[in-house]
Amino acid sequence: MRLVHLADMHLGFRQYQRFTPMGINQRESDVALAFRKAIDKTIELQPDVVLFAGDVFHNVRPTNPAIIHAFKQLSRLVQMLPDATVVMIAGNHDTPRTTETGCLLKLFKPLGIVVVDSTPEVLPFKDRDLSILAVPKIDAAEVPPLRPHGKARYNVLMMHGVMEGLYPPHLGGHAREGLEVTREQLGAQNWDYVALGHYHAWREIAPNAFYSGSLEYTTTNIWGEIAEEAGLDGAAWRAAAPKSRVGKPGKGFIEWDLDTGKQTFHPIETRPVIDLPQLDARGMTAGEMDQAIRDRVDGSKLPIDDAIVRLVARDVARHVARELDHKALREYKRRALHFHLDPRRPEVIRVHGNAAPGRSASLAELVRDGLRSRPIDSEIDREELIAAGLDYLTQAEAVEQPVFADGPA
């Protein structure tokens, strides 16, 4: 018996100020297209079971186009796979903050999709000799015993949450929101398969337990996603779990054979995301830096046209940033869906009295520290407020000309 494991679709996600001819945000359209491609491939595979491991939508109340697109694609899936068992759980992005606000995923129940949106449920499918423990986004205190129930031949755990130690320590509560479990709690050896959601890069937790990753780049730090997919940020995880594989480039979903334990990762083609080689601009003139930028753009393995592109330039003097060829930068921005030159000033060292030298705080650090110290209403989630503030800052930086504050507009 074969299953397909998808997660973190984030329909309705928006980013950058580019729109399709129909007036839809281009990134929202990209995310919708990736979902359609995943449904196409799933129908082609003809699996017995289809699992959606949370975060179907990016917001609790998504846009109408996102809702309509989800309903159409899921309707098509059910119609083309009439004998398949389809199960969906809610992720943290699908889960309302208050009980008065219902979870939108219930909309899909009339299609014949089994939806688990608030409390863990054991789902027996006797015709398939299958039992699924479905654990949506919940608080750690609500975690049930993660063990198979009954005597089914196939036992599957589907859960939206974070494995302990998966995220690096510097990431705050927003990334870790919801359930966090240890390897011992997970007990992967007790299951035929464990389908996990919430983490946006493919990741092996155990030989039979995986994050399938998201279907598109839908975080505020897509550059971190690329590093995770390449395994560049997985050193701590490898140290804790040396037998686990870290990183699989690109987006897609997992097909798993419950009889043989064979995994197949099916990639989904997405808009190119290009992080150009970093530029060390120490001692460069504006002309030399212009040429270095041009060399990196022209030497890119993938063309920047219609791509999402970043170039980090370190140790850029203020006067050099002002004198850059902004006409050329505007041309790169025209060619790409989004081109972000990220110039970083030389590190400033200050000595205050007898204290140790320190680095001047970045704007993001100032925003974060300010929000942490600011008095707020007790009903407001401070970590969520901080994450939203940093998200707005990222979006603002993406719109503005990527030069220093006193540079030309």
C-alpha cells in the first residue's frame, strides 16, 4: 500500500509587489501553481492514501482566490482518486487563536476528506487494515501518547510540529510555534511511517519518519530555506542524529510504500531562487563594485530573469553605496521577479568608557529588542508580535532601493 505525504502548502501566501495580468500577487500565484502541480502528480501516482500534514493555508482567513483554488484542486483530487483515503490536519497557520473562530479546513469535509483540526484523533480505516493517529497543531501539554492503537497491519502517525533540536537556538518562538517533541516521544520505531509537517525543508528524522518540506518558498527567510535544503544549517542536527540525512535541494513531496519501506521524493518545479556568491567589497571603488556585481549576475548558473535573487555585499563603504550604478541595479530589478542587493557596512567598533568594544545593532535587532521591552496588552502574543514586526521590516526592505538611508532614492 502506497501513501503520498504533502505538507505546508501555504496557499494565499503573498510577497513582493509584482502582480499577474489578473491582478493576483505573483508569489500567491506561484504557490497556487505549485499546489496544482502536486495534485497533478499525486493523481498520476494513484496512491491508496493521501496525507496533508498541515498549513494548507498561509492565514487563518485566506483570500477568496486561495480558498477557491484549494477547493477546486482538492475536489479534482477526490474525483480522480475515488478509492483513495485522504486525511488532512490543521497546522499552526490554519488554527484560529480563539475557539469562536472556526477552522476553515472543515470546508473540505463534504468532499470526503477526513479533517482533524483541533484535537488528536485515532482514525481507523478497517477496509485498508490501516490506523492513522492524526495530531494537528496543539500545545505541548496536550500531546497524547504517540503509540499505535488497535491491531491494524499498517500504523501511521501524522503530526504538525517541531522535533526537539531541529531549529537552531537563535530562532524564536514563532518558528517553534506549537507542538515540540523529543525522539523518545515520537517513537518512530513503533510506526510504519511518520508524516511530519511544519518544517519547510525535506528532513529525515528516522529511517521511516520525514518532513516532506513545503511546496514553495513561503517563509520570510527563503535564503535560510535554501541553506537548510542543502544541509548547510544542519550541523547541530547531524551531531545529535548522525545517522539522519540532512537536506534535499528543491521543493516537493514524498511517496512511501508501506509494504517495502521505499521512499520516493517527487520534486515540484518552482520559481528559481538564486543566492549569488557573496561579495567582499572592502577597499573597492564604486566602479569596481559595479563590475563585481555584474560578474556575479552574468556568471550565475541560472539566469536571473523572473527569478528571486539576492546578492550580499559585505564591508561596503557608505560613499561607495551612494555612487553605485543605480541604472544597472534597476535593470537587474526589472529582469528579476525580485532582485535584492544587500549591502552591509563595515562593522563599527565602539568603546564606551572601560567597557568592552561592541558592534552597533542592526535595524532588525533594534526592532526586535524594542518590541521585547515595549509594554503591550496581556492578550497579545509578544513573540508573534516580534515575528510580525520583523516580517514587515523584511517586506519594506524588499520594496525600497537597496542602499543606505542617505543614498539616492
